[in-house]
Amino acid sequence: AQKITQTQPGMFVQEKEAVTLDCTYDTSDQSYGLFWYKQPSSGEMIFLIYQGSYDEQNATEGRYSLNFQKARKSANLVISASQLGDSAMYFCAMSRPSGGYQKVTFGTGTKLQVIP
Amino acid sequence: NAGVMQNPRHLVRRRGQEARLRCSPMKGHSHVYWYRQLPEEGLKFMVYLQKENIIDESGMPKERFSAEFPKEGPSILRIQQVVRGDSAAYFCASSPWAQNTEAFFGQGTRLTVV
């Protein structure tokens, strides 16, 4: 069975600094996808970044990058130049093929607080 | 192009009542996924539907919960005879095809059972 682990329930970071949010996963599938979502206090789920298991380059989207270490089964999110608006819950998720579609499992989340 | 629309945003029900949660996917999306988020937890998969078909309901409780995605109209998640433990945020996501690498989420419906 697939499993996503986020070991940091909460993190603090100084504004303008970089921060890394940890995510490890467990799967026996060769083909899978890794996602990060942001959930601000308003509650919506905002897609940030995606990495396919066969992608050789780390995914980047603006200030977000995904540090994909396949052998270690880790998919850490790096946020550069933190902003106050980055304060939110961050969820790591993994998709795997299941009966012809991609079934997604979420981690328990990391609460990030950016300090001015 | 409107995003995934969920309504209502907030729903209060007394124990024993029925809750109906609606999800209109993005235009052109025929795949809908429902997730439940209990307080202080991540999202848990409930059900995956295509138009008029339930594809995977392995995450749905066996009793009181049902979902549909009719040919016309929104997808509906129905919870009958709600209990306090059903209080949660319910999210709907949609994608244009099953293998999509990114699903677009609605803003969720926060159900409170009193």
C-alpha cells in the first residue's frame, strides 16, 4: 500500500529565507506522481507543483521547487524567499495507477508560519 | 473559465438530517473525485466518478454515504442521517481525463453536525 509521511507538523521560517518541507513516500509502483498542495486558512486547496517518477529534472514553479530523490523516496518542497502569504498548511500527495486512473493519497500536512 | 464550484460552502445539519453537497466540475472535465478532511488531518479519498458511473468508491463508508454524477448537472455527495463524526470539510476535485497529473480542487464544503 502506498503511504505518504510528513514528519514536520509545524515549521517556522523568517521572511525572505528559504524553507524545506519534508515528504517521504512508500510505494512499490514504478510509475507514480508526487504533488504539493497549499491550504491557506481560508481552506481551499491550491496546487503548487508536480513531479513524475520518470522525470529526471526536479520540478520548479516560480519560488517552489521539488527536491526529488528517488532512491531515498523523498519529495521535499523548497520554498525560496518566503513571504508572509506563504503561511499555510502544505500537503504532500502521491498518485499511483489504480484501475485505470490515478488514485491520490495525501500526507498529514505541515503548518508553515512565516515570521516577519 | 470558472473553476470547480462547490456549494454550499458551509452547511449545518442536526443529527439525523440529510446533507447534500454539490460539485460542479470545471468545464470539459468529466472526472470527479471526492475527499474528506477531518480536523487537523490530510485529505482522505472517498470516491471517484465519471459521468453516470462510479469508478472507485473504496473510500466511502458503506452506510449512509452515496455519490452520483449524472449526465446533466453537478456531482452530489449525499450523507443520510448525519452524525457528529461526519463533521468535516468535503472537497471535490475534477480533471479532464483519468490520467491527469493535476486535479483542480473546489473550495470545499464545511459540514458541521450539531
